[in-house]
Amino acid sequence: MIEKKEKKIWYRVFSKEEALNYKERAITKQEINKNKSIALIKLKNKFHALDNICPHQKGPLGEGTLKEIEGECYLVCPFHAYEFGLKDGLAPPEYTDCVNRYQTELRSDGLYVEIPELRKITSISDQIVDVLIDWGAKAVFGMIGHSNLAMGEALRIREKEIRFIGVRHEGAAAFAASAYGKLTEEPGICLTIAGPGATNLLTGLYDAKLDRAPVLALTGQIETQFLGPGAFQEIDLMGTFADVTGWQQIVMASNNASELTALALKHSLIHGDVTQLSLPDEIQKKQGKIKKIPRSGRIASRKIRPDSEEFEKVVKLLKESNYLTIIVGQGGKKFRTEIQNLAETLECSIVTTFKAKGAISDNHPFGCGVLGSSGTPVGSSEVRQADTLLVLGSSFSEKTSIPTDKKIIQVDIDPLIIGKRKPVTVPLLADIGITVSMLCETLSKKEKDIKRRAKIKKLKEVWRIEKKKRSNLDNDQKVLQPALIFSVLSDFIPEDAVITIDVGNNAYAFGRYFEVKHQEIILSGYLGSIGFAFPAALGASLARPTKKIFAIAGDGGFGQYLAEFLTAVHYNLPIVLILLNNQQLGKISNEQRVENFPIFATTLTNPNFAKYAELCGGVGYRVDNSNDLPQIVEKAIESNKPVIIEIMTDPLTQ
């Protein structure tokens, strides 16, 4: 809402005694109400009241000085020395600037100032927020500042319908929005000021772009009157964001503000992409008009059935296969039930990419874990032996290393992903859920393959024995092995929890050693950005408000957004951070060894993170004895505050 002047009201500033004691030539700022302040001056026993805000660049006139010009007294702005007459609020004759001057009156009970009563009217910012809410937005992450104050006010007014999470760094807002988009498939929204606030978003926005997560960036901009010559915090935001966004626009007027907001949301939803609205400061405050732009009727179903001829090729190839393995990527993750049914129909194994970890429980007879550099020998063995691969929603990343010397059926909703890196045997453009359900209906259920099940079971047993050996590696220091840490976490993290993963040794260890049940897992996939986990946990807390949220990070990753633990405390988000502290950038040290470089610039000087958590108002535990870990994890799960479990780990293992 913005304010419009109506009838005038006399406001009591202070008592008569205070007025009489007010010093000659004194200048003070006086709050009339929460939305209005004045500069009050006493000169020759007469009170003068002017607007407190300089019209030039909003300098505080109540902190100014007095100056005599040709017998008249002027109030001088402390910022740029703009001058305004006490008797009329006008600048000297050669200038056109002015401020409002208000009548004062000393009465028997005190000093009064006559101020116009302000009526709230709808602003363009209100207009934008109304569309966000109508389209289902539940949260915005960001920072309020001088070039987005009107948007902040619009969000404050509607805070019961859309929650604002004020972060300590805009980069965290972008990661939180990306995580929100990954979990809900609805646009995560972030808000910043112009200039540095906006540019701080870029890493998190690239994470969303590369992982196809819908995100809308609302970026404040300086007033349009200052654009061009290189004003304070002036950046070409449209040019800066051109590569990271799939669609962007500047909002300049009320007549299309609602339509542009809806278009930004639509592009983000349909393409799984980043969109941007640039909001000049003065435009946000202009009078707007609520215009309903319903989502209904604007978003078509994307549940595309497979082409019948291509589908028959898939069926034929599956019938001919002697050893089938299903590989599930990020795009197939949400169809876990349908895919599990298909595996049980065809008596075949399921392997996932790292981004899709959680698509099948490791306890399922056909669940074979992750393929690739963060994977297990169980998954790689099943893929290696297969003669046919059914690949569902994977982009064939080099980190996953899906072999291309086999018969491959690739199913995806995105035609550009299919056969993007190498040709496949049968490319099928279709909704994965529909396709898998049709396959279950079309193909006859195979007899229980006792031999295949036994083989997979044996592979898992051998890998669990190996993990136990790695858990018990002896060392002289008080450090825990990653295999042991994730063995405990596998037992204690709730089955319906959400887990956000950072980059580094902690991620490799999680992929290999954590035995997933039905948890939702998200990470910075293609960008692989260090620092992702904890800001992502903020987003997950809003996306899954009834679930327990865990973040898993190393000391290097958490150090990048250390202050966001205070955000979790401030908003009472009981995130549990599992912090693996090896006192270095362990993954980089390992890469230096592999490349035969000496270890350089990877050691870290860290605080006691457990004590840091307590200083912030949360709960902290430091673990250097494996016997303590299970009960500490249990305590953390029960806590209603944010928790850091700092676990001292071996930098040489992952």
C-alpha cells in the first residue's frame, strides 16, 4: 500500500513543558506516527515543521543545519546541502526544489503540528504480490533495502498468506529459492535491492537454471531518473541477468504489472527455468490496481502420452532383453512408485544418478544405489552386466557415466535431453509416469527371478561388509570415519525427512554410504556449488514445513554461509546441520594429490562450530567419539531449535 494525503489532523508532538525547554535553533527529527516523521526547528521562540526527507536523495533533514540567506533562514540537508526555507519549505529563488511545511500551534497542553491524514491506496507492489499469492506462492527469500521498500511493505501486509524470510546474504536467498523450486516444482521466489544485492543472486540462480528448478527473481532497481550516467548502484540488470534467465522484463506501469508477473511465473513453471522482474524504485510505489490473473486456464497439462509406434519399439526391446537395468535420473525421481512397480513386473534392478538418490529405497530387493563417482559397486555392477538400459529422466552426465555401448531406451519430457550426448536405441518423448504405467499394463509380469534377486542381495551384503570395515579404520586422532557417520545417520534420520547436500567429500561419502529409505534429497547438481546445503535447508523448511530438515555439509561449504544459521534461529526453523569438519577443503586436497600437485591453500582455520551454534541461540554438539553419535542425533531430531552436530572427520577418507 502507498499513502495519499486526505484531510488534515493536529498531532501532539510533546508537552508544553518540553516545548518551553526546547533549545533555540535546535533541530530534531520527530516521529508523528510509524509512517511519518518531521524536522522540527525552534527559531526566535517560534516552531517550524518541515518534512524530514529531502526530495533530492532522501537525506534526513532532522539532522541538518541552519543557514541565513538574505535575511531568511534555511534548513540545510546534511547529505548534499540542499536548502529549504523555514517559512515556506521552498529552496532559494534560483532552485525549484521544495518540501512540505506544516503549521504548528503551542497550546495549553503541548505543541501540535497539523499533518495531512494519510489514506492507504493500492500500489504496483501490492498488485504484484497479489498475483504471486493467487498463483500459489507461499514464500519469498531475500533482503529488504532502499530500492525495494515498497515491495517489502506489500509483502508485510500479506504476511499471513505469503511468508518472507529475510536472509543475511542474497546468495542464500537464491539457493533457498532454488531448493524450494526443486522440491515443489513451483517457483521459488527471491527479492533483492539493485546493484550488489541483485548480483549476489547469480550463483544460486545458475544452480536453479542448470538443474531446471523454477525460480523467479524480483530485483529492485534505482529510480529511472538516475539511470544512464552511472549512478550509485546502477547496473544494467537486464544485461547482467540475460544469460541466467529464460525470460525477463522491466515493470514500468500498473496496466501490465499483473500480466508480467503472471508471465514470469508461467515461463518459470513451464520451462523449469529462472525468470526475472526488474522493479524500479519509484514504479513500485506508484498507484496500482488489483487485476486478477488466474492460473487456471493458463497452464496446460504436460502429461504427454508416448507415440504408439515408438512405444511398441520400447515394448519389443524390453521383451528381448536378457538382463535389464533401470536407471532413474532427476526427471524420473517423483515417479518412484510407478518405477518400483515396473521393476517388480520385469524383475530387474533399479540404479539412480546421484541427483535422483532416494528414488528407490536401498532396502528394496531391486534397489542398487547410485551410479557414478558418488556411487556404489552394487549399482555399477548391475549396469555393467545389463544388455539393455531403460533410462528415465537422466541427462547422461559425465559424472554418472552411463555406458553407451548397450541398447538404451531413453524416456524424457524434454526433446533436447534425449540423445543429447550420444544417440540412443529408442528415444521416447513422453511423460515418464504415464509411460512407466503403460509398460506395467502392457508387459506380462515375469516369474520371480530368484537368481537375480540373490545376486543383488549378495552384492549388497559384500558392500555392507566393506562399509563396516571402513567404519572401523584405526587412527590415532579423535576423528570419525565417513562410513561410520553415514551408517549411524542411515539408522536415525526419519524416513520422511528432507536432506540437503553440499559439495565435497561429504557429498561423495553420502552417495556411497548413506542407505536411503524414503527421504527426499536435493543437491546442487550440474553447477556443483559449494555452500548450497544450509541455504537450501532454509528453502526446504518452507517447502516441506511438516518434515524434519537435515543439511549435510563440510566445514568449507558451511563456512560460506555461516551467518544463515542466525536466519534459522530468527525464524525458528529447526534445521539439523550435520557438519563434517576435517579442517580443510578435503576434496580439493584429494584432487591435488591425484594430479600430483603439492597440497596448497586448502587448510582451514575454523571456530568451534558447536559453540558457534549456541552463541547464535541454537543447539550445538561436537562429536569426536563414535559412541556419542547415535544419542546426539536422537537429541537433535527432538530439538525444536536449529542444531549443529559438528563431527570431527578424517581428511584422508571420503
